[in-house]
Amino acid sequence: MRHITALIAITLVCLSEIVVAAESKIESATESLFAESALIGMQLSVRHGYQLGKTNEQVVNCANALKKDEFIPVFHALFEQEFNAEERKEAEAFYSSAVGRKSAKYALLQIYVVVGVTPPEPMPRFDDADIKRNDQFVATNAGKKLIYDKVLETPSSKKLITGRIQQLIKQCQAL
């Protein structure tokens, strides 16, 4: 009986470690959405550089082939650094929701507008319920940090994001 109890205990410990490892591999909607925005911004910037004759077609093609996963570690580190566990849950709950994804899509498409490129799809529209939910998120600690405090736009945050962009461009130039 003692051996069975020990075997069960060992099995439970191993299973709990597997569950913890699996949970840490689950993609964060928040990190993914911000990573996608960084990637699109980089790709549009590289295309603009090509139009100005500052880079070549090989670099443009390489940048266009990159995936948002290239930026996930940067945003994971930023969210771990700037947000406590509760705030990360607030952000994740919002950006996992329909209105959160719609807000993120709006912000992503705004990148195109800001650089003078026609967005690839129409801007999403927000009804009164969407606006109310968005306002509720902005009132949370996570929302305040993102919208009012602009923690992802601080010099240290920009340094991490820009550093990753520069690494990726150097990789593309080396091909």
C-alpha cells in the first residue's frame, strides 16, 4: 500500500509539473495582439524605406515573411515587468473578448493610416455596448497603465521593442 501511495504522489507531482509547463506555453492574446502591431509597424517602415531607396527588395521580402512570434518574447517581458498578475489578467480578459479584439484591430489598422497607407480592411465600428466595455477596461489598473500611463511607450519599453526591430532588420540584411 505504501508503494502505491508513493507512486500516486510521484505521478501527481509529475502531472502538476506538466500542467504548469503547458500553461506557461499558452499564448497570451494580449502579447500576441501587441506583437502583431509591432510587426506590422516594422513591415510598413521597411516598405517605406524601400520606397525611399534606403533598403533593398530582399530586406522587404524578409520583413514581410516574419511572423508576430518574433515579438512575443519582447511583449511577454514588458507585460511581466510593467504589470502585476492581476493587471495581466485584466488585460488578457479584455483582449480575449470580442470588443478587446476589435479595439486591437482598430489600433492595428490605425498604424496604416498614420503612415499614409490604405488599411487592408475597413476600420471596425463600435456600438454603445462596445464603447461601454472599452471604458470599463480603461478604468481598470491595466487599462490605466496602457492608455493613460502609456507604459509600453516609455523609453525603456521603446528600447526593448526598437532593439528587437533592429535585430530583425540586421538578420534580413545579412541574407
